[in-house]
Amino acid sequence: MKQRVLVGGIALAFASVLFCTDASAGLPWGKKKDESKQDDKAKSEQTDHGPMRTVKGKDGVEGEIYGTAAAGSPFSRLEIGMPQKQVQDLLGHRDADCGGYSTGKAWIPFYHGGDTSRWECAYKGLGRLIFTSQSAYDSRSVLIKIVNDPKDSGYR
């Protein structure tokens, strides 16, 4: 019995070395110095809606901004981390198609953190705003994503 376990362990170790030669590439200790420095900086990349920036906003909330708001646009006054009520007050009473959805974190057993549900609002000719809760025990939602899109239909 011990010989079978030993042979199985050796075979498994050999297979992992043979087929997973770059297994640590996605882990922090498998990265090169330059790669780890890039992760610490604000990320920016190009998307269909223009450049995407990952930023830290009010109260240390991390979020994403897609595209650039036009000068004088109501979206230009928004900031990641703003409470949903403050955003609604800044935008005034505009027609928006809003709705909520659950994230994958809602299904993790014994997970009591935030971001278990999100609230998305589509504004015609402006873009979309996405809010999330910071805690499972608080209904306060904060802005985590701004999508500037002047071609937005206003429908989710």
C-alpha cells in the first residue's frame, strides 16, 4: 500500500513539473521586478468606450472610469466612492433605466463582506453608473464604475 502511494506521489510530482513549468507565473512570487511595480500603479487601458482607468476615490474606494466625460457633462462632476444619493442629487431628476443584480460574492458561504449586489443605471446620451454596497449589513451604495458613452441608448 505504501509503495502505491509513493509511486502515485512521484508520478504526480513528475506530471506537475512536466506540464506546469510556468505554474507560478500568475502568483506574486513568480513575477519579475518590473511586473510587480506595474501592479502598484494605476492601470490604464483602451476599451470600446475610450481609455479605462482604475482609480481610488473617496474613502479609499477603488473603481473604474471608462472614457472621458465631455466638458460640462453631468458625469464630469462625479467621483468614484460617492454615495448613490449624492450622485442622484448632482445629476438631478433624469430618466434612467436602473436595476440591480447579484455578484458571485453573494453565493460564497459565510461571506459577510461588501459587493454582493450591484445597482446599474443607464442614462441616455451620457453613459452608465454602477454602484455597490460596502458591507453585507449596510444598504448604503457607493459609485464604483463610470462609463462615459455619449451613444448610450439609456436602456439596460
